[in-house]
Amino acid sequence: MITASNAAAHRMQGNIEDLPWQQQMRLAIRSVDELLAVVGVDPGQFPEGLIARSPFPLLVPHSFVYRMRRGDPTDPLLLQVLPLAAERLQQAGFGSDPVGDAAAERAPGLLHKYAGRALLISTGACAIHCRYCFRRHYPYAESLAAKQDWAAVVDAISADSSIVEVLLSGGDPLSLSTAKLRRLTDQLAAIPHLRRLRLHTRWPVVLPARVDSELLDWIADLPWPVSIVLHANHAQEFDTRVDQACTALRSAGALLLNQAVLLAGVNDCTDRQQQLSERLFAAGVLPYYLHLLDRVSGAGHFEVSATRGEAIIDQLRQRLPGYLVPRLAKEVAGEGSKRIVR
């Protein structure tokens, strides 16, 4: 049943989601009280407590909030963004740099962990603040690849002919203007040994209006094969607008993959993982990785055991064709590749 407040929210949905992505971000929800009011959930339904103000602040656009179930404190989308008091718990084995980013930095914002690939921390900004983010403590002010119009990272990649693929990450690279992204790729296009470009982004899922004509033209103009690795954790994150964004990205020539994180209370069961894989494929996206949680401080309440993850993957293999079963993976600091657990 849609209450009066929910009806108002649904009317607002049509207005906000028709705005340009920049305006939608200016209207994004930034307070716990506002978020809970929009979804019709009482703060008292979280007996463990909430964090009203956090050094890692709440940020979620309305386009994502509208996909949350009204009145449900266990909604899997709400739990991904709501700052719970559990984030303040200190847990052994959790830290500020769980995947060894600092040790892999070769220039400000340029990480070189794996053979043939270099990752650019293109920006610290995202469309949404996921509470389990493994870079929630990353020193973005000191380590951004975009400084001086990308000069240092372009020089470093040019000097290393072993690098054949560049990954744009962050933050989220699509938080940058398309004009700034084009300036970067115009410089990278002059490097003869580059063969592939990859974007890791949550924008098309969280705020699909980001996939506008300017962005699509840029992708279509790129001189390399392009992979876009989306990040969706639950089938509920998809709706018609997300489907349309995925279709447009594929039409521009991009291969779409998805990586998810195994999260307690969000997607830690076989049924939800099956629904996610099938919904991804319906949108033209292939499941790629299901990551075990990176053990970043503040995210311990999301952790699911590797044993549970392995059981889910084994059960998925009994239900789905192989191309719809993601690889269960873990990133271990200092290792030369992702560790495939299952």
C-alpha cells in the first residue's frame, strides 16, 4: 500500500529522475533522518543504533532510494548505505588499507599491482557511499591521478611498455565530467603499447542518467576495446532506467561485466545470488566476480565467511549455466592476482 508520504515520494521520483545527472547529485540525500523519512522507516527499528554524523558521510541519490522497499528496515539496498553504530566497532584484522593500495602506488594515483595492468585513482568522488567501501579511508587528497591534467600518470604509463591495459577507478571515474575523461583518454591514445581500457563504475546502476549522449559518444570514440565493470549486489538494484543505460552502453561498444561483494544481510544466500545473476543477464551484463569482503575498518558487520561463499557458488553451479556463475574471489595485499576461492 502506498501511503500519502510514499505517494509524494513517487511523484518526486518522476521529477528528479528526469533531471540531468549533475542536478540529481546536487539533490542527493546526505542525512540519515532524510533517508529514513523517505523510505518510511523509524530509527527505533535499529536497536543497535545509527551514526548521524560520520567521517565517511552518507550519500545516496534519490534514483537509488526509490528502489528501496518502503517501511522495511532490512531492505538490501538500504543496508548498503545506512551508517550503523556497528561501524564504530574495532575488530582484529581490519584496517585502513586492506588491499595494499599504498604499497602498489607508482605515481600519485597510479597503482600497479598486476602484470600488464595499471589502475588510476581518477577521483575520490562517487555517486553513492557504500558502507563497506574498501577505499573509505584512502588518502584521496594526496593520491589522485588527475593532478596536473594527468601528466604524472601518463608519463609513468608511457615509460612502461609492459602496461597494456588501463583501469579507471576511484572513487568512481564517471564522477568526473566527460570532457575531463576525454582529455585523459586523448593522452593515453598516444601511447602505442596500450591495448585495452576498463572502467570500474557504479554510476549506471546507482544513477543511470549519467549515461547521457556525451558519455556514449566518448565511449564510442575510444580507440581500444572497452570493458565496463559495474557494481551491483542485488537484483533489486535494477529497474527500467538501469536497463536502458546498460543497453546504451552496449550499443556504444562496451562489454558489460559485474562484480559484487558478498554482504551479510544483503546477498548472502543462494536465492539472492541466483536472482542477481539472472537479472544481470536480462540487462545484458555478465557476472564476473563475487568478492569476499575487503577487511576495511568499519565494515566488519558485513563479513560473510569464505565457507559460506563457497557453498553459495557450489549451489549456483547446480542451478545456473556456467556463464552466469561469478568467480568467488578475494584480493590479498601483495599477491600478483586476485585469489580465486571458488
